[in-house]
Amino acid sequence: MFVDAPTLITALAGLGLAAACGFRVFFPPLLLAVASHYGWVTLPESYSWLGTQSSFMILSVASVVELLAFCIPWLDNLLDAVAVPAALVSGVLVSFPFMGDVDPVMRWTLAIVAGGGIAGTVQTGSMALRALSTAATGGLANPVFAAIESIFSILMTFVAIFLPLVAAGIVAALMYFAVRLIFKIRRRRTV
């Protein structure tokens, strides 16, 4: 079974959005809502709730709270406990509409395994970098790190929407570096 090019490109956009969720949980759904509102993307009927004003307001407030919370050094490390599961859920939800017009079981499986997996891996790598930043600077560099993560999330969301092939390359690089970092830290802990 071959996948046609438009389906593959759309799936790559979904995976790029999932990676963006690894940096920030609420920015990608918020920006996806904006993109849907302006007609830059067409979401399935089951995602019409994302284009409503109430979801826009809720996602806006959640994005601001998330951004501010990650700027507080001790709070950002506490949030990491919920950030990975939240990133997994967000990655699944934003990637699902882009997984093509296939059997729903296959679509959900792709969204959960690929979308959730990518979001979780990026978030875990980001969490590891934040822990290193906290250890090296006593948390003083964490607000800068939080701002960089937010910028990456926003940029990755737009790249995924408008340049899915470029997003695929960025996702591959992010996965490579995140997995290397995670294994490097685990090796240090066992030594």
C-alpha cells in the first residue's frame, strides 16, 4: 500500500505540529485555531470546536499562563511532572486531523504513536536541557530558556503549517538530538 504525496505532506504537517507541542502544550493548538479561522488549514468537522471564540479565549489564557509559569525557575521544574503527559495529549490532538483520510483506527494509531511519541520525546529532551540549565545556573537562565522554547514552538507551528517538508527535516533533527541527550544523561546517571 502506497501513500499518496498529499497525504504524506499533510501527515508531515501533523508531525511538525506534534513536535511544536513538545516545546509548549498550548501554543500549537492556539495557532492551529488561528490558522483554521483564517482558512490557512481546513480541519475535519469533528475539530470545528477549535475554531470557536471560546476555545480561542481558553487556549490564549492557557498559553499565557504556561509561558509565565515556565519563566519561574522552581515552578518550571515542578511543571515538568505534568508537561510530558500534557505534551503527549496535545501532540496526539494536533496531529490527528492531519493523518489523512484513512481508517479511523489507523488514523488514531498514527496520531498516538507518531504524534504523541514525537511530542513526548521533544518535551523530554527539553526537560533534560532545562534541568541542566537549572543545575548550571541555579535557575537564573531558565526564563531565557523558556522564551527560546516558546519561540521554537511558535516557529515550528508555522513551519509545519506552511512548509511541512521543512518541518519533517526539523522534526528528524529534533528527534536525533533529543534522543542523544536523553541517552547521554541516562548514561551519566548510571556511572
